[in-house]
Amino acid sequence: MSPEIRSERKYLEILRILAESHEPLGAKRLSEKMAERGFVLSDRAVQYYLQYLDETGFTRKVGNRGRVLTEAGTAESERALVDERIGFIISRLEQLAFQSTFDPATGTGSVAYNLSFVREEDLGGVTRAFDEVAAAGYGFLNTYLIIDSDPRIPKGHTGIMTACSVTLDGVLQKMGIPARLEYAGRIAVAVDGPARFLDLIGYRGTSVDPLHLFISAGLTSINRLVTTRSGVALANVREVPAAAEDRVKEAVRLMTESGFVFPAGGGIGEFNLPEHPYRLPVVAFSGMNMVGNAVEKGYALKTEIGAGNIPFEKIADATGSR
């Protein structure tokens, strides 16, 4: 494989997906599987990549059924080490956190966002699912922005931006608090008991996005949570120095005043997480809870977690607007 394609992660992911499949895959199915791994591509974009892979001799068409790997493609996918992907997700999120400029004291600056694509005919049902999470208070920021003019949006689809919780990491860092994003997890929330984590996946040791994994595996019960106040949602955990607890509480208080939502106790040290004498866990609900509720209702969404940054004022009070 040429140096250009070897450095392009999207090509490598397509090769890996085809290597894991027992049947030919078309552009639509490949686009869906790429989204599960954190790469949002339109069917047309996938076709472009496949054409290049055909020309390099790594894939071939099987009638109208899709593509399979050639012998050369299989060999290349085996040479492409998994450690090329480990660390990629957390590196991207840390970069977005650094680029976020949100100041909770003034309510200004930029926040990180996730970008979901939904078919136009499903938009009404999906936004109702998002509204349920917002009304129940289990989003990271209980607003979202509907967009339809972004060049990343495939034909026949509408985009929805939701706030990404790595915004919190950016806020902490800019307040002089070293924050290290550690885990994504399933958090059980009940009316009559404390929230507790059921599963955790470390960001630094995974080659797939943990939040996508939990949703696609059907391991959430967000719809039950928003209707009965007892269920399983998504959250993530970062660690800060224990000595910074008072400053973290102030950051959370200010963000709450701006509309951000945290689990009980402000998400600070109130959970069944390993105790450390010098480190303090800080938990935030994931912005993917809105997406998870829509998926549980049967809607197909493609979501890029940490897709970019946007001025806070554009998303703060934008629910349902274009």
C-alpha cells in the first residue's frame, strides 16, 4: 500500500471491516459500519474509497452484492496493526477539549459537538426521542441544533448537533485543573438509589468508540429511564487531582447555571468507582444519550462523536431550530 493510503485511517477501517465480514458489503452497509467506529461517511464517499481500493487491487466487486477483499487486500489488512487505532479516539477527543473555549462564568465561547445524520422522513420521530431525554434531564446539554446546510450531510438526510461532554474537560483545563478523560460507561440510574456504573471501557485501550459500542450492542435502556426514571444511560469519567475538588465544584456549578446537566452530587466522587488517595473522578452524562434513545426506538442514525466545535450560543437555546 502506498504511503498516502497507509496514513489514511478510513481506508484501513474499510479493509478491516471487509476482512471481518463473511459476505460482500455494499457502500451503504460499509457506511453504517464505519459510523459505528466513529467515521461518518456518506455512501458516495465510501464509493470513492472503494474505487481507489479496487484500483490498488485490494478489493473487487461481486456483481451487485458489494465488495470483498482480494488476496492482496487480506494480506494488507493483516499487516495493518490494531495499535494504529488504539489511542486515535482519545487523541481526537483531547484535541477537541483543548480547542473548546467555553467560559462557564460568562456563558460564551465554543463547545465540542457530536453530529448525527438522520433520514429526512425520520426527523420528527428522532427529535421526539431527543426531546424525551432533554425533558427528563439526561443529556449533557438538553438542547440540540438541527442543520441542513452542512456539506457533510448526505443527500436525503438532516443533521443534528448535540453538545459533547469533552467540553467539560476543556473547561477544567482552562481553569487550571489537569483533567484526564479515562472511561466511557453504562450508568444505572434509579429513583430510589444512587447512580452506579455497570461497565467501563477505557478510552486509552480501545480501537472503537465505547459509546457507539454500548448503543449498537443494545446495552442501554435510556427510553425506560426517561419514562420511569429508572434505567441505564451513558456517561463518561475523567480524573482530576483530589486537591482541586473545590475548584471542580465551582466549574460544575457554573456549567449547571448555563444549562449543562450532571448526575447526582454534580458528578463528583459519588459513584462506585475505584478510590484513589490523590485522584478524584468527575462524571458527566454523555451527549449520546439522545442518540441512544432514538436508536432504541428503531431509528437509524449515523453519529460522529466529537465532530467539531461550535459557538455555545448557537446550540444553547436551539432545540428544534434550523
